[in-house]
Amino acid sequence: MPIDLTVVLVRWLQFAAAVVVLGLPLFQMYAPGPVPARSARWVAIAAGLLLAAGAAGGLVAQTAMMAGGWAAAVDPASIGYVIQSTGLGMAHIARAALALAGVAILMIGQNRRGAGLIAVLAFAGATASFAWSGHGAASEGALGLIHLTADIVHALAAAVWLGALAGFCLMTARSSQVPEGNTVRSLASFAGVGTTAVVTLAITGLVNAAFLVGADGVTRVVGSTWGLLLLGKLALFVTMLGLAAHNRFTLTPALSKASHTSGTAGALQRLRLSIGAEMAAGLALLGLVAAMGVQMPPVSM
């Protein structure tokens, strides 16, 4: 497999694991009940292990890309250089260590809330480390700090949104065991959190675009691979917004109304399909973001 494609796939794997490992435990905290704590914990543990493995694999693939071949990727001296001399290498090590720490805390702490909070902090650190693995760490000076901060907040907000969708997917998959009233309450609990996450994503996305496109790069967006990926990302983001609005303002009220009668099966099935479509769009969006990370943005062209 080509090195650059491997890097993209491993980045995609890490993104997907990170949004679950951080967003799902958070979802359990502000919308408890519908997803059993034990099930959510084991899903988070699996995602955390996947994130750690992806970080290790990503380090190897990035080393191969930087050195120009797979032979260097298995050379301890080459990997050691990337770890010690680049922010990207240190970010991969920190990500793997924090993911494993979070997993260990979840396993040792069982379902205790205090352990869950500490694990979430570890997973948040692992998710934030993506900012040092992409274009967010390329800017320098005071403006560079703004760019880096925006990239970190962007990653965390994405995890909150997509991690909640993972929780809803688990919840609706076992709908026969969950009272419809609990489902409706969880959707209502996420409404404010989801709106905040979306607004945060929009603001930090604009900040990142300002740094990566620049005033002179606007005309080069359509003519660059990075720009086309950005347009695809925006299209998927708008699609997710439409599905989220449909869920909140149409399907959730319909389910609430149906819960007072005996006809909840149809309403729940429509909600399940819509949430699944929103999650699929989110995963596809993460794939485009993974590909954008190995392309040159307009401001650098």
C-alpha cells in the first residue's frame, strides 16, 4: 500500500477512535440511562486501545513518509529521531500514552464516576494531541498559538458531537430494552450540548480556514486537492446539520408523541435511520479531514 494512503487510513482510524473514546463517556455523564454504563465502558475501552494502536501505527507510517520509504519505518534510529526531534512524533507518543492511561483508569475504576472523569481528561488530552499532528502546529508566534488553540477546540467539539451520535446508535440499537421516554429525554439532554458543539465547530473551523487559506489563497481553493477536500467536508457538515435539525425538530417530537400511544415502532425506526445516516456522514467527514492533513493548504502553495 502507498505510504501516503496508509498515513491517511491510520489517521482516519485514530480520528474515529478518538471521537468515541472521548465523546461516549461524556455522553454518559450528561445523558445517563439509555446506554448501560457497562456497555459504554467496554466500547470506550475498545476505542481507547484502537486509538493507542493507531497512534503507534501512525508514528511508523509518518516516519516512512518523512524518510521516503518503509525501510526507515522499522529503523529504531529513524523512529527515535522523529520522536525526539518533531512535534508530530511526540504527539503520537503522548496520544498513545494518554489513551492507554485512560483505558487503564476505566478498567481499574470500573463504573465509578470519579474514575470516569479522570479517564475523560486523559482521552481529552489524547484528542487534543491531533493539533500537533496536522497543520494546526505549523503557524508560529502569537497567531500560531491562536491557530493551535482553535485546532484543539475543534477536535474536542467534534468528539462531543460524534461521540454522542455513537451513544445514540448504541441506544437505538437496543431500543426494545429502552423505554421511549428515556430515549426522548436523552435527545433533549443533548440538544443544548449539541448546539454548543456545532457553534464551536463553526467558529473554530472559520479560524482554521483563515490560517490555512489566507486572503491570497481563496482563488486557489478550488484548484487544489486540499481545497476540494475542504468543500467536501463542508458539504458533509451541512448534511449533518440538516439531519441533526430533522432529528431534533421532527423525529424526536414524533417519537415523544408516539410514546403516549402504541405506535412507537415506526417513529423509532425513522429516528434510528436518521441517526445512523448522521453518524455515517460524520465518519466520512473524518476521512476527508484525515486526507486533508497530508495535502498542502492554499496558504502554503
